[in-house]
Amino acid sequence: MQKSLAELTDKDFEDIKNMAELFFTPREIALMMEVSCEIFIDECANPDTKLFNAFQSGRLQSELDLRKSIIKLAKSGSSPAQTMAMDLLNKSTLKMLNR
């Protein structure tokens, strides 16, 4: 039996954050949490919800960790990491210009 989003506990939101950190999609997380996929996906796209914050926080935490690793390797002389770091820099710059 599926539960509603209103029934999600703080531990559920922590689990959602952890799954998002491992790059599970909203649909996959909804299935694991046993909630409606469509409602879950809609809520993940709404920046005014606790679910959006938990999901994005998890994904961004992993992105932070990956970027740190890439920059560390780039500074150590890894050519592939330097290429990736320059790509991150360029994409970041474009995002800031486009706000």
C-alpha cells in the first residue's frame, strides 16, 4: 500500500537525501519509498517543498564531493581532471551569466 507524501517522516527525508546523493532518480526513489511516482516527481520539481530541498541537497552534496575530487586531481597534474575542471569552470561561468 502506498503512503502519501504527508506521511513522510524526517527519517524518510534523510533517506531521500541519501538516495539522491547516490544519483537515484525521483521515480526510483518514489518506488523505494512506496509513494506515488507522479506526485513524488511533481514535488521534486517544486522548489517550495521540503521534498525538493531534500532531493536537491542530496544531489548537490555528491556534486560537491565530485568537484572537490576533480579539482584535487587537477591540481596534482591529472590531465583528464584538468580538462574536467576547465569544463566545470566554463559551465559555471555560463550559469552565472544566464542566472
